[in-house]
Amino acid sequence: MENIKLSDEQRKILNKYNLYLMAVVGDGGIFWDGYISEDEGLYDFDGPHTRRYSMEDDIDSNGNGATMLNDIVEDYIDSKESELLDYLYCDNCSGYGSLNVKYSPVDSTLHLNLTVSTRESEEFENFMAFDDLKNQTQNNWGSRYEYLKKLGDPKFIEKMKKDYGNTLTITYDGGADSGQINDYGKNESGNDVRLNRDIEYTGYEIIDLYHSGWENNEGGDGDMTFNFEEKTVMLSHNQNYEGDFNENLGEIKLI
């Protein structure tokens, strides 16, 4: 536990304010909350408040306990900003976090907790036959899967074999409510080939069928391989989502 030493006068002011807090909020204490990022540092740090209402009106220019305590908290947090930023540099960290400071009037102690945001991903694989895909019916959101029906047309399959060979791998990625299949795929020889509208939109319908909403929020990415000889598709999809972990930064006692 770290200590912050007060003067005799500060201690008297704080003890009086502790009695006030115990009468108003009890041992639940008061809080400050803020955010921190690699780009902006610490920002929007405000308080004090309870979990039900703000107590910022307690802070005035008269040198009372609320003002003194708020200054102590803000000065301490400002002095630790670089140390807080260090927690944001991990392999899957998003570069953002949120800071919570709780003050307990029972023992004049500050409790610090940092929540660090992370980027997580879950992998899925879907193997399907053209015969299954061609019979898809309209879903609840109105998608009619018109391009999937082409996978049941021998002429379409022969055209794809002529354009791309026996296999074709396409890739896609998305996020923040926007996603796209990349313009070029790879044929069975590993060469880059430009996708035509038919195969591109067939790809979109396959992703929509198995991972609808893949482009929203944190988004997703993946690839799919068409085997026109065996009439199958292998879809490998990574769905991204935001996670977090908590760092208990310890306690600071005002003595």
C-alpha cells in the first residue's frame, strides 16, 4: 500500500469531510472515473460521485475537504499517467482503457482499478456442398440468396472453372459497419485473379448465410475456397469482438 502524507491542517479538514461522507454515503464511498488511450492519454476524468448521483457540487473554492480531496486525487492520477499507459501495450490490447478511483471515508483510502480493452477473435469453419447452398430459402431479413441458386446450374459451374480453374480462394474483411470481399482472389495455381460480379455476390451470400452481421462493430474477416470440381465450399471465418481485463492498481492511504 502506498501512502500520501498530509499536513496536520489537511488531516483535520479530511477527518471532518470523512464524517460528512459517512453520514451522506456511508461506507459505499465516492468515485472518480475516466478514460485513457495511447493517443490521448488520460481524458474525461471526473468526479466525485456516488453510484447514484454526482457530488461535484461539494467542490468549491473555499478549501474544504471535497476540494482538497479532489485535488489530491487529480494530482496523483496525473503523476501516474505514464505508468497507466504502460498497461495498454499488450499483444491484443486495443489501446484504450477506463480508470476507476474509489475513496473510502472509513479508512481514508483510495482504491484504483484499470479496465483495459482488448481485441478478441473466435474462429469458425463451415464446409458446405453446392447442392445444399442452391436450395437456401429467403431468411427472416429478406435475403433471397439469388446468387446461391447459380451453384445448382452446370453452365455456371463450367464458366467458373473456365475463368478460375478447379479452385478459387477469395478473402474478405470488415468492421465499423462496413465490409467487403477483396477484388482479387487466387486460382488453383496461386495466381491473382480478378473476381467477377457473380462469384463476388455468391461469396457475400455465403458469408451472410453463416455469419450475418460480420461487418458490424468489431467486424470479422476470413476466406472461402470454392472447389468447382467437387462442388464444395470451405469457409474459414474469424469473428472479432471486444474484451477486457482488470488491473487492480492497489490502494493509497491518506495519512
